[in-house]
Amino acid sequence: MLYQEEGKKKIICKDYLTNPKPTQNNIVPVSLREQNIGSNFAISSSEKEYFSAISKSTIIAGTVHNERIDRITEKLISEYVNFCNKYGFSGRIEGMNFQVNILNLDEWNALCYAGGQIFVNLGLINESANDDEIAAVIAHEIAHAISWHTSEKIYEQYLDYLYLNNAVTTAYQYGGTYFGDKVNSFMSNRFVYDFLYPFSRDAETEADLIGVVMMARAGYNPYSAIDVWIDKPSRNEYYSTHPSPETRVNDISNFIKSFEFKVLTKYY
Ligand SMILES: [Zn+2]
């Protein structure tokens, strides 16, 4: 659980704002959760996925939408980069290559690959009431990248794969060669990372909270994140991998009113 130890976390927040450590690469900024994974594999795999997606998509370029999205994204990214560099988290963004593209799709959606490449759908731009709402979504997506959530997904899927792989040994042991071979051929080279596999609920909550801190630091109204996540029928698909809108709104609203939020957004 995030933010579990009320007393302790306040001390940690203060400590790393006033006495930043030289490197805290295994700690997620803002949430201060410790991780035991790296980002390299996720960054290189997601780069391949990004280039493949780019080759199949219609990209919008040279329009007023691009100027607007570039401006919003630039502000957010420079805030993330400044924050990571200033407070000893620079290892978190190593190897990332931040850039943004607008996809000519009506669906309300945005994503940020592990390597920092961002896609924003035209449908999201058209449905947003203002820059603050767009910033809320992009900040949430960048937070997934900074938090190495894709690495965690890959690691979890790999553990599932290893668990399933034990079935081969068991199949030979109890089912003989014929059955063992059948299971073995089914399992061979089966581990292929699924990029569409959803993030966990905890990862979504973490991205929400990091996102509101970063959008506020970049000069956007954090309360707009609440307007964005209030349920709308066209966003059902997006919500299917996220906590319920009511939970998100409550969590974000409580966080914005909290001590941490004030500390993290007050001191630049
Ligand atoms: Zn998310």
C-alpha cells in the first residue's frame, strides 16, 4: 500500500526535499516506494513497440494541436526532469527519450512508453475542456514511465511464465514423453511480453498521485485531474484498467489536501 505509514512518510518527504541524497535510483519519486527491478529491458522493448506502432499509425503534424501538445508536454517533462535531477532520482530517467506524437484517432486515450515516447489521441484533445485536463492525463502517463511500471509488468509476466514452465517438467514426469512433448512444444518460446497487459491498480494509483504533483509543479491546476477522471461513457475502455472513477476522485482529492502534496509542490 502506498502512503501507509503516516508518520514515517512525512519525515521521508521532508528529508529528501531538504537533504536530497546523491542517488536513489531504486526508489520511485514522490511515492518513495522501493523497487528491485531495472528499467533497461523495458526501455529497449518498448522502443521496438513504439517504432512498430508509429509505422502503423497516422500521425498528425504541423497543426495548432501540435503546438499546444508540445507546449504542455514540454512543461511537464521539464518538471519531471528537474525534479529527478534535483532530488537524486536522475537514474530514473536514464535512457529515456521523451517525445510526443498526436495520433489521428477519435478514441479518448494517451500513453507513454517506458522509454518516454508519448502518444496523445486527437479524440482526447477534442474532448478536453482546457490545457489543465490534457496536462492531467499526460502527467499520469509520464508518471507510469518514471515509475518503471512497464518493468514491473514484464517482471510479473515473466514470473507467471516461469511458473507455467514448471508444467513441462511435471508433464514429462507424470504424463510420459508424448504428453510431455505436447506441453513442451506449447510452452517453447511462449514468453512474449504483452504491452496491452494492464498496469496494476496500485500502479495506477501511484501514477495518479505522482501526476498531480508534477502537473501542479508545472503550473497546471491539479483539481483538473478530478474533472478528467469523473466517469464518461466514452472513457469506459480506458477506465477498465484503472481504479473506479469514485475511488480515483477520492484518492486524488484527499492527496491534494494532504501534507505531502503541500510539501512536494511548495518547494521548487
Ligand atoms: Zn494509467
